[in-house]
Amino acid sequence: SGSASKPGYNAETITSAKTIDPADWSAGDLEEIYIFTNNQSSALAVNLPATNHASVGAGFKLNIKTIGSAGLTITATSNNVIDGSGTFSMSTQYEAITLVSNGGSGSSGYWYII
């Protein structure tokens, strides 16, 4: 059997659009957890990395949770999609989503909601 490691953990308060940057992850991470606090007056965008980024690839998992009073708009980049759409709206405090990459490029790149 293979070895396992715990996922990377990131918690932050955001006041403007946020881009999730794979450069912030530890090498070889297979999963990342993000807890965002947005207490602004409206939803803020959280931009996903491309599904075919060298640190993402097929099977990579992102867990995103919002704990602030305002929501998040999760946005696919590089012509990727989230279950067929360019965005996913998180409008309820304490809402969470888990996404898995198919590793595809451009419009063939999918973040699947699981």
C-alpha cells in the first residue's frame, strides 16, 4: 500500500477576490483545505487553479468552506468548468464544497463536485 499524508490547510480572511495559488502548497500534496472568512457586504470571487496545472492534475482534491457572513463565488479559470458551469455560488455561512480535478486542459478541464 502507498503512503498517505494529511492535506494542506489554509485559513484566511479575505477582503477582495482570491486566487488559489498552487505555489503555496507543499510539494506532492494531493489535497488542500481552504477555510475563507468573507465579512464584506457581498460575495467575493475565489479563482481556482487550472485543472492541468503541474501541482493539480487528475484526482487532486480541493475542499473549500466559507465561515464569513458574506458568500463566495468559486470561479473556474483557463476555460475549465465546475460541473458544467464557469462558477459555483456559495451563499450560506458555513457552506462547504469538495472539488476533484480531472486533469484536463482548457474546456476539457473539469472540477467535479463530489
